Amino acid sequence: GIRNDGVGAYSRVHYGSNYVNAFWDDSCFCMTYGDGSGNTHPLTELDVAGHEMTHGVTSNTAGLNYSGESGGLNESTSDVFGTMVEFYANLSTDNPDYLIGELININGDGTPLRYMDKPSKDGASADSWSSTVGNKDVHYSSGVGNHAFYLLAEGSGAKTINGVSYNSPTVNSITVTGIGRDKAAAIWYRALTTYWTSTTNYANARAGMLSAATDLYGAGSAEYNATATAWAAVNVGSLPSTGGPTVTSPGNQSTALNGSVNLQIAASGGTAPLSYSATGLPTGLSINASTGKITGTATAAGTYNVTVTAKDAANKTGTASFTWTVTSGGGTGCTPAQLLGNPGFETGSAAPWTGTSGVVDNSSSQAAHSGSWKAWLDGYGSAHTDSIAQTVTIPAGCSATLSYWLHIDTAETGTTAYDKLTVTVNGTSVATYSNANAATGYTQKSINLSAYAGQTVTVKFNAVEDSSLQTSFVIDDTAIQTS
């Protein structure tokens, strides 16, 4: 069902008199249809019905606000899936097309309500994004999303589909090659149900769809690149990179002799999957060809010139070079080491971390910073508390730094801190974050723990969520590094 609870929604017909509209109502969990002008043109055409039902789906998933760009995206989502319902049914009496409400004759001249291939044909809708598009009525700002979906499904330029002629223009005459409506709809639906929130605008809609395309078809796949291209063609975001992968240099590295290493190399772009190799690594270190993580124990002092290479499926490569110094130590009495066990949660279980069951997670709904696993605290949209903690001993004579990568995703709005994550050391708060700190992607945080040298400490991440609107606190690649 629309709420994924097995409960059906009902439809009210013959609403009012001369009522020229149809609408979804959350309060009754129902669709309502008027009979149109003169009570002779019921608004029960298939794509209109699919449109109204989709408002129910949107309300129970992303919950897109019905104003500004999110309101336009809300309307666009209903047009997208209303159109998909029409293509799925493939009725001889309602030829599937990319015209919205073409059979209800609401304009009185046989023209449709909206055109997905060129929205401006209705005289008011936007073909592409501008900084003022959010000021339009949501039925007209929806043109940006409608146009992007049409381009993703069918591509740009002139064509005839089911006997209907289309000619879809693009910003800067960008050429878009369609991937088919089923794939386009799958990407849109996953973005709606997994990545979009109540305040998602068109830029964030694009980002969510790129994440969805990665989940479904792989980073750098033809579907991923088509998604980026379709949005660029309506002036949202940039074209995808057509070159090889780009490797981000981690900067020059220094490790003490016999020190352990856990360094993630990051690469982006290219055609997935990527493979990694390295030359000049210090003795005792190696790189994982699949993940790009360098691990091991540095067993020979010296300065090494390292080059890391990422190669994509098209055999295009990108490189990054840096120096790696392995020092023999200066007699400080401190052997540099990383103290936390299972720091990236890649064992697939919590141990030696303790805390709430199930927070160590590998679902694609919230991506890991590296690898596949991370700790996902809260995100329920109801009163809830999650925590995870680990106890270690910081050797005397050592400096120590706690670091971790944090991503915060929220459905809350505004700057009021409703949901909070607190980091404590031996029960003392050392950092606090909230829904107000939400941002795209991960940010690395670090806290000086040198004052705890010679002590056994318990580091704890504790997340508390209030009674409504989810906030997810996602933690990965933790470390307590001594030096």
C-alpha cells in the first residue's frame, strides 16, 4: 500500500459541482476527483489518478514540503509516476505519453496540463533551473524535474514515441542519451525513498539521484553519467567527468618504526569499478587493490617516494605521489600506535565496541566513509537513544588524538537542536553535535586526548533523538593515534 502497511486508500468521485480539480488528502488517506467544467469532464484520467496517489507515497517517504523548490519536486514526482502508471497500463484508450492530463481537457481546447519534454509549452512552466524558480507556483516549478526525468528516460532532441512527437531542448545544447523510463523511474524512486528529505531542492535532488544511480548501477556507470547529464541539461549541476579517475593525495606521511598504518586512499570519477596499486611503499606496508586502503606495520626506517594509481574499468588511470618517512624514534618512551580495535567497523560486528545492538551497519541507505561498514546511530524519527563505546589505555609519555569521520543527515529544519550526539571520555563531554550540524558527506573531527596519558579511558558516542523527524549520526574510520 501507499504507506507500506497493507492498508488501501480510497477514492472520492463526483466531488462538488463543476469542480475542476483532483487532489490527495493525507487526513482522509484518499484521492478526490471533481467532474470538471459542466460536470462533463471527470478528472479521473489514469495519469491524473497516478499523480494523486503518488502524493500519498511522497508524503509517507521523503515528505517533500509543498512550497518552493521542494514543492516543485513534489509535483514533479507525481507527474513522473503518474506517467509511469500510464506506460505500465498501456491502454488503447489512453495512449501512454509524456503529456500530463491530456484527456481531461481542463483547458477547454484539447491541450494537456503539462508537457514533460518541454514544460514551457504550457506558457508558464520552467524548462530549466534558475535562482527564482522556487518563487513559481509548484505546478510550474515542477517543470525542472519533469524535464530532467524525460531527458533521463528518452534523451534530448526530436523523436516520436507511441505516435506522439517530442522535441526536447537543453541548456547549452547538451546532448542527453536516455537510459529508458524503467531505469530512470527506479533511480527517481530510490532517491525519493532513501535520500530526499522534506526540504530537498533541485540541487539536492540531483545529488540524491546520483547516489541512487550508484546504488543501483554503480559509480561511474552509464546510468550514473546519464543522470548527471540530464540534470546538467536543465541547469542543475555539472556534466560528469569523461576522463579517468582522480586520486586525492593524502599528503606526506610520517610513521614511527614498527608503527601500524591504516590509511585510506580516496579516488573519484572514471568508470567503475576502480582498482588500486602502489609503488615505493615503506617496507611492511601494502595496498588493498579493491578498497585502496594501505595497511601494515612499517618495519624499515627511511624516506620513501610513494605513487598510488587508480585504474578504472576503461583502463584509464589517475595517480597521486607523496613521500612517506619512517622514523626510528627519538627515545621519548612512546611507541606511536593506533589504539582502537575495529576502528572502521569492517569486521561487520561491533566488538570490541560495546553499546546498542545493530548500530554497526552496512546498508546503502547511509554510505560508509570507506569500506562497507559504519556505525549508524539514531535515524528512527521517534524517541530513541543509541550508543557505542570502547575502552583503551593511553600509554604514559604519549600524546594522543581521537579522530573520526562524522556524517549527519536530518529531516529537521532550522537551527534548533532537537536531536544530539555527545562524545564523552570517561563520562566527560568533549564534543556535541546536533541536527543543526547536518551536511552532505563526511567531515573529519579530532580531539586532543593527551591529558589522559597513562590512563584507561572509555570513549563513548551517545545519540539521543526526540519524538519526531529523524536525525542520523553516522560515524566511521575512528582512531586514537598516539605519538
